[in-house]
Amino acid sequence: MIPLISRLCVLTLLSLSLCLSTTRADPDQSVIIRFDANDRALNIPFTLQNNRICVQVRINDSAPLWAALDTGAAVCMLDRRKSEALGLPQEGIHRLDTIGGAIHVPLLKGCTYTVSGFHLDNAPTVAVPLNNVASLPDQPLEAALGSSLFRNAVIEIHYASGRLNLYAPDKYQYHGTGEIIPLSFDAHDVPWISAQCSPTGSATLKGRFKVDTGYSDALIFDARFTSDHRLIETCPTTFPAPLNEIGGLSLRRVGRLKTFQVGTHQIHNPIAFFAQDQRGLLANTRYDGTIGGDFLRRFNVILDYPHKRMILEPNEAHEEPFSYYYFGCGLQLTGTTLKSSSIVGVDANSPASAANLRDGDILLRIDGKPVDNITMPQLQEILIQEGEDHQLLPHILEVERAGRQVTLTYTLAKL
């Protein structure tokens, strides 16, 4: 796992769910998946970016670009700037419900996605601003494959080996020993399952949890469930962790649960986020929470929408501890590196405020090294370094403040 540092990136991709402003027809009526050979596509390589599955795709004979596999998305998504560069025609404007609130986006026409071994024809696609999504400089995320893909194939995700297998649903047979988890679906074809958690090890809470490969963290609880069960008050320690999402600001805190269980699989001390939103997807009552990549990556996952099941096979990451690092502010980026990045939203009583960082500070150097060529993942690796005593090491930050240079000592906090 490469843990996502709280609020170092002010815009992160969470799942988007399509809510059409008109009566919704079945979006998959004209979608066709074509395999190059034998009703299957095997050993498709993928990379994990912040626990998101990323593959290379071509859209209508475009150059290869990186796309996330997103079970939380009712349709496919393409970065708006990329859609304009490809000259893709539009066929309407539709409302998209997001974590940050509702936005209106163009619906694109005639998109075919080609991945190694298969093609997805006529996939409903919306153009959204994905250009600020946290990703690697040489692997920028410019698209996401949503339910059109998952409804038309059985997909085996081997997180540990970084390989996908796709099968025609009528040809697939499972012969493994994994546990079958029943899948249900909402009106937008987004899957959810029943699961349970124990915040402190005493009372057990049951709920409905969306399965979202596009969400990088392990768990987030919706605002109503958080409030009804007083999760923030119950957890021993929580930190503020608001994020500017697509559509607006999302308010949340982060802490640990004692246990979380899906089927017979129980994980201990997972990191969980607790939503406090008054609007957007995390404020509704559709689900009680969301299960994301940092939970799913601990299994081989078979997603079989046609047969309404998910199959979990624990892998070597199953027992890995969950990590979370608290920065205590946001970092506003202007590109793929930290060049000209500025501090925003310093939390009181946080590592950032203890270091005397202030809103508007422009980051210049870290431990004497200019930040111009340092990326977000590289910054993360620097800040989480530990000494021989396993304590996080302090770092020297040089910032520009009101036209003068200020030197500060900063130490990350670990939950």
C-alpha cells in the first residue's frame, strides 16, 4: 500500500454516480463487449495508483491513456480536456451527483474503449474535470471505466500480481475456494453488499456498503450513519480530513475502527473516514458507507455482476496493517509537481499548525532540496520516513511568506 496523505492533494477522484435529469433508459442496451479471442481476455496488466486499478486504454483510436476501473461510476468518464482534444461529439447535458454535490456535465456520443484483449463499444461516457486527480506524472488518469464494463463481463482482479482477467458471462465458471458475497445494485447499477463493523469491539453495527474500486481508501461512512451511531464520538481519536472534491467541499474526519467484516472476512484496526456532509452523495441515505481500494486490494476479487456476486480470496496483503498519516493542511498544486504549490486550510492543533505553517505559504524546499521536480508520491515517501526508533523523522521546510523566506521544522503525525 501507498497510503494517501490527508489533504496533501486538494482534489481527489472519488466515485461519481450518474443521475439523469430525464427519465433514465437502460444505458447498456447498445453496449457491446468484443473479445479478441475465445470469449476472454487474460493477463491484462494494471498498476495501482492510490489503490485504484489503472489500465491503458484507447478511445476511438486515440493514443493510449490511463483509465481507472471504477465500480462506483454508473457510466464511463473522460477528462473534459481530453474529450475536446479528441473532438468527441456531445449528445446532451446531464446532472451528475458527486461527493461534493451535483454538477452538470456533457454526455459524449459514440465512445469505444479498447484495452488489451477486448473492446467496449458504445459505452455511455460523460466529460468531467479529471485533470487534477492525484496520479503519477507519467501515468495521469484521464478516464474511468464504469458499470458498462462490469455489467458485460466477469472480471477477476488479482491485486497482488497486477493482472486482470475478463470473461464472457455465459462462459465463466468459478472453481476456486473463495467466499461468495451476494451483490445488490442501486438504480444506477452501482453494487452494494451487506457488512458489519465494530467501532470499539463491543457493539456491532450492520449496514449496506457500496463496493467502489474508484475510491482509494478502505472505508468511508455516510453522514447519516456517522451521526446516528455517533461514530466520531465513539472512536478514541479522529482527525479532520476535509477534501475539495469534484463538485465542492466534502467534510469528514478520519479514525480507526476495531473491526470491519465482510462475510466471514474480518479485518482489524482499519482506517475509516466519517462523513459530515450536508449535501452530495455522502449525505444521502442510499448507503451506509463505501468500501474502497485499501480494503479490496487485500483479496483477489472476482466481480460477477451478471450473477450478482462478488468472490473474495485473501491474498498476501490480507494481514497488512492500515496506515494513515496526518499532514494537517492542504497543498494547492498548479501541475504534476510541487512547483509553486501553496499551503491551504491549516488545521488547528495539527502538525502543520505546530510547525507554524500558514495559509498562503509557498513551498520552496524540503530538507534543502527544491520542490520543483518533486511529485506528490515522492513527497509522501519523504515525509513518512522513520528513524531507528520507528518514530517519524522531522523535516526542514522552507517557504515563501509575504515576500520573505521562512524556515520551519515539520513532523508528520501517524494515526
